[in-house]
Amino acid sequence: MSRFGDLLGGKSAPEPVVEEVLITPEEEVLTEASPLEEMNKRELEEYGRTMGIELDRRRSKETLIEELREAEGGE
């Protein structure tokens, strides 16, 4: 028997307790970053072009995301 087993007195370690946590869709939306926040400025610019708008990468990322959301319908 190993030294660890000797310390436990020959008993095996107890099974871990696993708790199931249910997350409602509303909570999931609040905890996950939107795909736009995960994109860099170049990706945001390319995405904007697919929507028919031209973004200026000299602006802040937050401003670019706001412009995209307005173009999408004001999410």
C-alpha cells in the first residue's frame, strides 16, 4: 500500500459530490460574451462589410460594436 493509503488507514478516498446547476437561457445570455466582443477590430470591419456597412477601424472597438448593433436592428 502507498504512503497515502497508509495515512487514510487503508480506506479509499470518498467519491466526489457532483451537483447539477441549471442555467436558464436568460442567465446564459448575461454571462456569455457576445460574438462581437470576441472579435478584433479587423474582424468587426470584415463583418460590417458583409452587412453592407463600412466601419472606420480608427474608432474604438466599443464604437464599432455599437455601429454594428445599430445596423443589425438595435440589439
